[in-house]
Amino acid sequence: MATAAFTQLGKHSPFFGASVAPTDVHEMGVTQCPVKLFPTGISSCSLLESELRISMKKKKSQNYDDKKLTGRSVRMHFAPQTVCFSSCAVAAVTENSTATSKEEVLKELSKIIDPDFGADIVSCGFVKNLEIDESSGKVSFVLELTTPACPVKDMFLDQSKDRVGSLPWVKEVNVTLSSQPARPLIAENVPKGLQRVSNIVAVSSCKGGVGKSTCAVNLAYSLVGMGARVGIFDADIYGPSLPTMVSPEIRVLQMDAETKAIIPTEYMGVKLVSFGFAGQGSAIMRGPMVSGVITQLLTTSDWGELDYLIIDMPPGTGDIQLTLCQVVPLTAAVIVTTPQKLAFIDVAKGIRMFSKLNVPCIALVENMCYFDGDGKRYYPFGKGSGPEVVQQFGIPHLYELPIRPELSAAGDTGSPEVVVDPQGEVAEIFSNIGVSVVQQCAKLRQQVSTAVSYDHTLKAIRVKVPGTAEEFYLHPATVRRNDRSAQSVDEWTGEQRLKYEDIAEDIEPESIQPMGNYAVAINWPGGFSQIAPYEQLQSLERLVDVPGEDSEERAESQAGKDEDGDQELVSEDKQVESSNAVSILQHARALQGSRTSKC
């Protein structure tokens, strides 16, 4: 410990050059001491250990306990002069050294790029609890990833160790992998049982008999194999498949006597809820009753912490499907189909339904595509429907599943194929599907969480709708005045209750929170919360460049002034860094002036 501190003192001392360091360190009166040999030359100095202990951070050494060293003298050998350092110098140098070391570590870690987000792991906020022990050259930190099923976590681990280990002063690197706590993107209005579920993924076919349940179950167990916490909800009340495809020991759902919550059954680490486990078999009931049963099973079950909840959707695009999409915040959907044209027609309907509900379809699985024989690959149902769907609707991933008797047999015996043969071709395909689900869900969460934000420098609302490359700015007052809730517009007559002059030009939002994939909740002063759909925000008047040769010149002269007596659009002590900020501000000022004159 003393060696490291005085090495830095030697480097920062006005008496020595930058490369000078002590040749020897030992404690007076103690036989064992940390010793490092440095360039030759001997002279000495002394200072009290009580001063040194400030820079030692009161940690124990391998050779002695610092509590026993109070008042003892430490002799340092330097070449060529004798210098006595104060405790303040020791502490300051050690603090500066630690700060510099952290900067070096973070600089190396910032060279590691997340392939999904396109940003370095430091900017993404993955690096946590960075600790450095300069005396031993030990560096430790935590990589907190978005999900335990991150497909590139091993790459992050290896690159982190290599990058940090390349620093000349580092002797040991300890990296701990963890994941962010499971939580929904939108915490408000989420049923209690789903408040610790990060991602809800619908597996849908919109047509029966295409292998949707088989895909849902095997996808779930592939995600478990990647390290995720997973649950499956069988939403088919009329013909539940889950009791046949898995074999839990407890085949009847239990209820917590105190909370009245349904306790999911489990099989090989996956939580399961199905009407088939309710002791009722398949249901014989009308549509409205079915929707109520599904909602109760899904929302009152105590799912606990889950990274992914897979919903095995019933066939069709009717009331049940709409209810599910509206009751819970679906993160994304995986579509299952077969090569036949008839299946393509029904799948197209389902994709359009999800599109209207702002649920992105992230993968298309074409089941029963081909089989191999005699060294050839045969497509008994033809080719082309899968790529046509992908091309027409812009779905990012397409996967083809072969015709395999083993795949069907595994489902009938209660053991998923990816569990029976984890190294087989089918397991590899489902693993790739799982990787796509993990990556796309992470991207969607990132996009939604940053889709709408408030730029305090520009005093404008920045909008970048998920799934689009367009980015634009809105005046806060414009957004507030276009609220369509019952408080602003009479629901019966359509009369505008909110008056133009009711909203101040300098109004600013207090906070902006995402509301699923379709809207944001904007909280304004006075306690008012406005739900603003992306579609509405895209239709509002935007802050844009104003034509005119001298617009930029005028804007620069007006940017830091308050000619109208209102709150300045930009403070005088802040610099606007955006390339189009001047034009945006000029337009905002012009818009403000024109509206003031109208009033």
C-alpha cells in the first residue's frame, strides 16, 4: 500500500522528475514490509504512519494491520534528495491517481460496442460498481446487462477482461455479469401480477393447426437455456395445448389464500398457466365470458420476476385477441405460419391487427417447410409465402422449421424438443429465434424509452417515433393545447374546452413517460397528465427551419434575448450545440410572436 502511494508522490513531486520513484519502502521496527525495487540511489526521509494512513483508505495489508501502525515511522529511500511529504499531499495524490485510473479503465471499456444498440457499454450504463485497488493492481466491476439472456454477454465478458487487462498497471481483473431487475417498461396501469415482468411476447398464427403452440413452448425453453426467467400463458380456452406439451408434477393451479393470487405451476424452470390446469378441461362458453376468464388468469397470476412471458395466442383476430392486446402491454409478437397460400392470407390479417395495436412483429416462423432425403431438400407445400410476408410487412427475421416426426412426438409426450435434443437442428433454429427475440425486445425498449424527451436547452419536445428514422421537435405549448382528453374537449359535443390563452407560451413538461408502443404520458405543471399518441404527435405543427437568407443571423441575435418579456427560449449562459438549433429557435420565436398578436 505504501509503495503505491509513494510511487505516485515521486511522480508528482517538484523535487523529482516524472520517472523517479522510491527504491525501497520499509517500516521502522517491523520485519515484514511491502518492498519494491526502483532505480538506484539512496537517501532517506521519514514521516509518521498516522499521516500515511489517510492515503491508505484504512484497508488491511497482506503483511500487517494498519491499526497497529499508528505513530510508527516509515523510512523512504529516494535518489538523490530527501523529502518529507505531508499527509495532505499523500491523500491528494492518491485521490488523483485513483480518479485517473478509473478514467483509464472506462476509456478502455468504452471501446466495447453493443451490436444491438450501436453504442459503447459505458454509454449504455452497463458498467457498475467500479472499484480499483492500486496497491495490488486489482480492478473489479459489474456489467449490468438488459437481460440475463443477452446473446453477447460472453463477448462482453472476454473483451472487458482483455481491454482492462491490457493496462500496464493492472494485475487482476474481476468482472461480474448481472442483469437489470425485471420490470415492465410502463409501470403505470399494469396489473399487479405483471408488474415484475419485463417483456410480454405474443406467439400468434391467426390460423389453427400451423404449430403455434409447439413454437411457443420451444421458444420459451430456448430462452431458459440462454439464462432468462420465463413463463408461458396458454390463452386458448377452447383447446388448451400446454397440459399436453409439458409435464409438471403439479397439474392443477393453486391459489394463495391470503392474496387470492393464482400460483403458476412449473416445469423445468418455466412458470405455466393454462385453463387446462384449472381442472376444467376445455371451455364451453360464450365470447365475453372467455375474455373475462383469460383476463383473470393472466392478470391475477403471481408471475413473480420474469424476463419474458410468452403468450400462446388463440387462433383468429377477434374479441379475445383484441382484449389480450389491450389488457397487457405487449412488447412484440412472433408470427407462425406454414408455406401454403391460405395460411399466408390469415397471417396477413393478424399482422395488420398487431400493427393497428402498435405491437411490432419481430420474427416470422414458417413451420413444416421442408424435409431432407437422398441428399436433397424437398418443399412439399411449396416455397415463397414466408419471404413474401417478410417483404410486404417489413418483418426483420424469417426462420424455416423442417418437418420432423421427433418435433411432433416430443410435444405429444410432454417434453419439448429443445429439451430432449438440445444440440439438434431444431434446437439450433429455436436458439436463433430466441436470440432475435432478445435483441429485438431490447431494441424496442430502448427506442420506446427515448422516443419522446424534453430538450431543456432548446426548450422543445424531441420526438423520434419507434420504427422510424424521422426526428422532429414540437413546441411544448402546441402539444399541451392539442390535448384530446375529456378535460380539454367535450366528449358529447366536441366543443373545445381548453382555450388557447389558458396555456402559457413558456410552459414546460415536468416529466415524459412511455405508454407502451403507441403513446407517451406527459405530466404538466398543476398535476395534469396528458396521453399523447405517437400518431397525434406526428400530425402537430413542428419546429422547422425558416426560409430566408438572414434567418440564421436574426436567430443568433434573438436567441439570448427576451424582447417580449416572456421567459427566454435559451438561457444566456448556455450554448446551443445542435446544428439546426438556431433555425428551430428562430421559428419558435416567430411562432410565439404570431400567436401573441392573434390573442
